[in-house]
Amino acid sequence: MGSGRSMKTPITIKRGTVAAVFIDLQEEHRQDPRYLVEGFAGILANVQRLQEAARRNKVPLHHWAYIVDLDSQDRPFHPIGEDGKSAFSDKSDPLTEICHEVAPADGEALLIKAEASAFRGGPVAGRLKASGIEWLVVAGVWTEACIDATVKDAVAKGFRVLLVKDACGSGSAAMHQTAILNLANRLYGGAVTDTDGACRLLAGETVTVWQVEGSVPLRFTFDNAADLYAGL
């Protein structure tokens, strides 16, 4: 694993500098057979714990939903169903609703995005920066798609990302785990942890987390990817 040195580092997140970001935790991922997320019930349970910890510690929560509106978006290669509507997350589909267990509470922002990343455009990143936010706790689905795009854009905009590996998911464990490893390899300034670690960090504790050292330390293979993921 790179140099062989431990990449686990104790960190503390200063109160008032962190926000929590929840990506696309929508009903289609447990109800539409085409878009089921493996282990989604467990992911939702972990997200509930994260949200409770954020609210308890006065950390702002931002929720995103992916909504496709082909009437107003120019998407030349977008997959379309037989009904002429978007093959996923169509604006008319009730399954785009956020799962009730993890839905925004009163006063929390529900933001609509029309692409993979929550931070590609719009004013939200600037507002977070202006309010003193340095860290973003990120959870949601799908890891290799909307989580990946959101994390990379957040890092590019100067946020430190705390990626909560067991509060994210995808269509299969292999898709999810390799996506987390890919992000971990390039998560400059940020860290990977699990729900327990994230809840403790939100409470102001010092927690030992995985942080990237150097460039691309995790040279994973089909044989060792699951073990490397477990070690993050």
C-alpha cells in the first residue's frame, strides 16, 4: 500500500466549520428494480445516525435530489424510456422523493440538481464558504456517479471532504467499494471514515481516520479491493 506507512491520522473538526451533505437518497433506489442500491436499508440507517448527530451538534444539513427535466435540459445522449421520459429520476416520477427516514427536517435545505454533482454550478458552494464551512461530511448514492462527482467538485472548490464509506452505496458492493478506493486515492485535504467515526467527529471528538499520502497509494486488484476497503 504505497510506502507501507500507516495512513491513519487523528483529526478534529472545529465546531462551526462543518456541514453535512446528503446526496440522492431517493425512493427509486429501493423501489425501482433497475436502480436498486445494494444494502440500501443499512445505508439509510447509517444516514439517520449521521443526521441525528448533525442536528444534535448544530451542524447544518443540506439534502440533494436528482431530478431530470428533459423539457428544460439539453441532454443529447440521455437514456429515454419507451414513454419518452428520462429512464431515471424523471421529474414526473414519484419515486424521486427522498426516503422518509432521511428526509429534510423543518428548516433544512432540499436542493434539486440536474446532474451528477451537487457543486457543479449554482450558489451553494459559495454560500457554504462564506459561512465559514471548511469540512463537508458526504453521504448518499451512487458512489461512483453522484458521490464521486460531488466529492471531486467539492475538493476543487477548496472543501475538505469527510467521506463516510458505510453511508454511501451503489448497485453492487464491487461498484461501491472500488469507487470509495478511487476517491480515497485522490481525496486531498479530506479523509475517509465510517458512520461511527463521523458521528464522533461531529460531536467534537478527535478520531483516527484514513488520509491519503502521496499520490494513488491504493493499487487495488480484483483480489484485494475488499480488504483494502475494509482497512480504510
